[in-house]
Amino acid sequence: MKKTVEEQIKVLLTKHSEPPLKVIIPILEKAGRGEQELAAHIYDIDSSLTKGIKEIFGLKDKNMKTLAKVVEIVLGAFGQKIEPIELSESRFSLSISDCPMLHVGKDVSLNVKSKFCDLICTSGSRALMDTVLGQDKGICFWDKSLIKGKGKCRLVFELVKTR
Amino acid sequence: MSYLKNSLFLISICLVAVGIVFILVWLNTTESIRYADFQTVLTTTTATFGTMLGIITAGLMFTQGKFSELASELSEKSTDYLAKVLSLEKIQTIENHLLVLRKTFIDLAATTTINEERDLYERITVKASSIFVNFAALLNLKLKQQGLPDTGLIVSEMDSNLYRLYEKRRKSIRKDWQIFNIIKEIVDIWEAPTAFFTEKSGRKSALHADLKGSVSLLELKEKVDRSSTIRSEVVKMLSNLIDELGKISKRLHEDRIPQLLFQMEQASTLRGKYFYLALIFIAAPLLINLIILPQLSETTITFFKQIISITSLLSVMGVIFLLLYIHKILNV
């Protein structure tokens, strides 16, 4: 019997699951190593997840519209609600009001949170862009508003040639 | 939540109305009222209480009927569940997996020095133990039904706390349909919520999600330490549990068991809380009225004046509870 889209996503998420950040960050902080491994681990997981999502939804185009769709599905599957701000041929920006980093323990300093925020967003967004747009075809930046205690975090994806 | 707010709003309106009526009645009774008027008031409130009691009784019979209908529907299904969905072999396999997981995570929790990591492993142990106990109770019932002896192997794996929980679960299955309360609890502990990346504070995470997170964590630790852990064993157990418990959960939802259990819970609440509430506000004053009525004369009227005003007030409250009761019945 053919599985529904929801079932397929569930299987995909079971197969490719990220480590709970509120647990892994204190472990790596204490060990004083493992950041590169975490970055590679997240890149691998998010690449596999994105490939799976593309396959399930039949998304083949290598453009910003597809990237926007994939971002919405991936973040949605992770329980994130996104608010798209801008979508053009070369740019996609959105805002999110919740992020896993917010749930990392209070005893973890803002500097450490900021470091891991960069590490996770860099590898996650790179995995998404490499899988959808092609290797090194896009860049992503974010304003870290959420961990600074401001309302929403803004993420911007851009094609490399436009910058 | 909105339902609760709605009920609170209704009750506050009712209480304000009752307050106004009470003041009006109190003011009126201080004035001199004729004997005939009192008799009319008393007869009317008695008749009102009597009618309300009749309606409440009819409502109770309806609710009881609904409850029995649901109970019999679930009882019919329970036979099939015990025979096919929860085969002896399946329960034993799941119990073995849970036992291995429990032992593994107890060991992992003992070896870590990071609080967050220990919390995760302990959470997994508690949840795995809870499902283990629930399946043990179902297994005990199944063995009894099939007339097979209980080897006590599963019970021997329990510590005193787990055994106490097991006994509680076992004794909670008095009717056939009650196995569904246990199965639903198992599925609720196991199943991951729709979104499970961002852990909302206060929301309990599912065992499935915690296990997935721990597998990913162990995988990363393997990469960092370049050593092998028990990850592959956990992955195997997780995969088997996803398969086995997934089938049970799927069937449970296909048969709409959670909805049926919810309806039963509602019918049971109606049968209990609302019925007794209404009964207190209707039957008690009705009884008082019936005692007063034969005593009522020109001379006793002053003595019973305040009591009659209170029972009249209670009849207003009785009507309010009756309306709430009917509203609830219509929603079952």
C-alpha cells in the first residue's frame, strides 16, 4: 500500500533526526571539541532530509521558489512556523518566531549560543541551498534576533551572483 | 480552553441572575404576603422541581444508554484486539525490546556527567518502563483469558515501584473495554507529536522523539570520540518498536478508539458530576417543599416564609443546572 505524504515525511524524519541541541551543546561545550563534527552531522542530516522532501513532493527546479517551498516544508515538519517576507528570482527572506536555540539551557552563555547558532544555521542552510540550488550557488544570513531576546529572527537566502 | 471559558461565562451569568432573584425574593418576603400566594408559590416550585427531576432522570437514562452503547462497542472490538492486534508473540517481543532499551538507558544515565544528557536518558527510561508495565498488564490479562500460566518472567524484571504500577494497571482492567485506556496510554507515551524539533516548554516529548534524538546524539558522540557505542543496538530496537507500535497506533486511530474513549469519558462525567449537582439542587428542595406543604397553614406561614423563599431560589438554580445538563447531553 502506498504511503501518504505525511507518512513519508514521518519516515524521513525518523531516519534523519538531528540531535537535541539543548543536550548536545552542553556536551560539546564541556568536551571543548566536536563542533566541526556537529556541523558535518547537521549538514548530512539536512541534505538527506532535503533530498527526501524534494523526492516526496516532486520538486525538481533549481530556483528560489523551490528553495522557499522546501524551507517551508522542512521548518514546518520541525514545528516551526515561518512568515515569508520576500520571494524573488534571486532572493527569499522569511522570519521565524521560535528556534531550537531558544530552548537551550539558561546556564549556557549568550556567546556560546551565538557560536552554535552560527554553526547550525550555516550548515543547515548550506545543506538546503546545495541540495536545491546546487553546490555553492547561494548564501544565507540571519540576524540572531531571537537569541538576543528580540521578537523574530530574519533569514535571507540569496543567489551568489546577485551579491 | 475556549469551552472552559464558555462554561465559566455561563456560570457567572447564572450566578448574577441568581443573586438578583435572591435579592428580589428577599425583599418581597419581608412585605406581608397573603396565605394563598404562599401556597401558590410552594405548589408551583414543587411542581417545577418535580418536572425537573423527571427531565434529569430521563437525561440520566439517556446518558447511561449512550455510555453502555459505547462500552459494548468497545468491548466487541477488544476481543479482536487481544486476539489479533496484540498477539502473545508481539507483546513478548515488544516487552523484550523495552527491557533492553530500559537497561541500556539506565547505564547511559549512570555514566554521563552532563545534566541535560542524563535528563534525556532518564526520561527515556521512565517512559520505556511505563509502556513496559502497561504491556505487562495486557499480557497478564491475555494469559488469563487463554488459560495459560504466567511464568512471572516479566514481573521479575520489575523493581518495587514498577511492580506497584503494574498491579495498579492490572487492577484497573475490570471491564473488557478498559484495555483501550491502557493501549491509548501506550500510544500516547510512544507517539511523537506532529512537530518535534522545537521542544515547547511544558509539553511532554514522546518516547519515539526522545529515542530518535538520543540515537542522533550517540551517532555524533561516536564521530567525536571515534569510538563505537551501543547506538546500533538502540537503532535496531527503535526500528522494531516503530514498526510494532506504529501498527497498533494506526489500528487504534483507524478504529477511532481515542474518540470513542473521549465520548465515554464525557458520558461518564455527565452521569456523575452533573447529575449529582442537579439532584442536590432539585431533589433536596423538592423534599423540603413536600415536607412543608402539608404543614402550611395561616399560623405556620411566618415560620416557613424564609424557607419557601430559599427553595424558590433553589428552583431557579436548579433550572440553570438543568439547562447546563441538557446542553452537555446534546454534546455527547
